Amino acid sequence: MDLLPWAHTVFSNLKSWLTGTYHGVSKKHLPRYLLEFVYRFNRRWKQLDLFDFVLTASAQAAPMPYRRLTAEPVG
């Protein structure tokens, strides 16, 4: 099975999503951008469930100050 066309499609979608969503992308936060893209990509067929899931998760999550958000290693 040739995965190259599929990989090209995924990277093309990633590039379009990044440039269409964010005004600037920093290398420092790139792992977090990629995690968000993977999350959205894996759930692209479950859009109706996504809002309820995000709403519930955000209501139950503890606040995360910017200092902590940028200090945590990702991955």
C-alpha cells in the first residue's frame, strides 16, 4: 500500500489548518498545535459529539495558567 498520497493529503490539511486558524505559529508551541490537529483530525467524523465533549471537559478541568501551559513538556 502506497502511503505517500495519504501523507501528502494530511500534511496539506495540516498546513491549511495552521495558516487558516492562527496568525502566527511559533516553534515553541508547535507540539501543541500538532496535538490539536491530530485530535481534530481523528474526530473529524464525530462533529456533533465534539461540542458536548469539549463543553464537559472544559467545565470539569482545573484552570491552567499560561506559565504552566508553556512550561510543560509535550509528548
